[in-house]
Amino acid sequence: MNFIKNNLANLLTLANLFAGCVGAIHLILGDYQTTAICLILSSIFDFFDGFVARAVKSNSNLGLQLDSLADMVSFGLIPGLTMYKALEPFGNEIPGLHLPFDISYIGLLVTVFSCLRLAIFNLDEEQRYYFKGLNTPTNTVLLFGLYYAFKETGNFEFLFNNSLFLVLLTIITSWLLISPIKMMAMKFKSKKLQDNYPKIILLGGGIAILIIFQIVGIPMLVIYYILVSLVFQKQLG
């Protein structure tokens, strides 16, 4: 019984990893709905592994390492593969340029910088009530959400029909992962209403975006999150 209690959080982390692996395979195969389901499952497992570890006081260095390794697949490899798939139709062409390599490989920069971000986060003890830079699950929601909405509804066609825009999106999101910009975390260090206005604005606006735009609203919600975090930089410290 103690073995299960002490390792339940790690089992949830491994479930996150498994779902991420399945999601990556189906992304390569072009089955985006299954990938979306796997990402939802990975997010649930990722949330509850930390929750369970704190609840049963089973936090450990092993759990910390497993969590980052699982996130590297679910929220590092998948967004990189997403950008790889998005850039694949363009071969080696950017408007006005013919490069000596397929530009789809540029998409994997997201995976490289996700790895770097996870390593930095593990060493940083400052990020308690906010994130420094865009966290990997949120970045995954943005990139895969855009691609999924494009494939399912045809929205964001202006983005996915232009290789230069996609390369710029890859570079910008890669930088955001390791940027010093403070991003809001939904953790409350005060019960005072005035101290939580940014979170209330984020939550209220986010719900409205999802209700109005539905699937298309998922990546838009991340953009809104980034904008709100930028506006309230001073309050996030």
C-alpha cells in the first residue's frame, strides 16, 4: 500500500509520458483529433501528478526529473513536430529565398528551446507565483491549437499558407519559452480582491473568448494570456 502511495504521482507522470508518445505518433500520421485527446490527457496527468505528490507528501528528486522528461515529450516534442508538419509543404522555400535545406526542420527549434526552458525551470527557485517565460504546456496549446483549428475549420489560413509567417512564429515562441518576461500563474498569494485583479481579468476574458470562438478561441486564449501578463508585469512579482 505504501509503495502505491509513494509512487502514485510518478505513475501519473509516466501516464503523461505515454499519452505524449501516442500523441506524437498520431500527429506524424495526420490524426490530429487523437493528438488533441492525448494532449488533454497529458495535461490532466501533468496537473494531478504534482497535486498528488503534495497531498501524500511524496515529492522527490526522481519525481522532479520524471516530470521534466515526460513534459519534454508531451509539451516539447509535440509542438516541435507541429511546426515541422506545418512547414513541411514548403520544402526549402521562404518567399524570395531557396535554402539548402528543408525549412520544416526549423520547426524543431521549438523542441530544442522547450528542453532548455524545462532545464532552466528546474534550477530556478524564483518562479513560485509566476512563470518566467512562456511555460511549455501553454506554448503547446498555442502552436497545436492554431494548427488544429486550421486543419479542422480552415481558420488561420493566412498563417499556414505563408512559410515566412510560420518561421517567425517558430522563432518568436522559441524565444518566449526562455524569455525573462513574467507570465501569470493561477496561484494566489493573497486573498485580497485588489491583489487578484489580473487573474480575474484573465479568467473572465478567457471564458468569454472560448464561448464566442470555441475551437478557434483556444490559441486565441493563449495570446490573450500573454497580453494580460505583459500589461500586469509589475503586479506579478
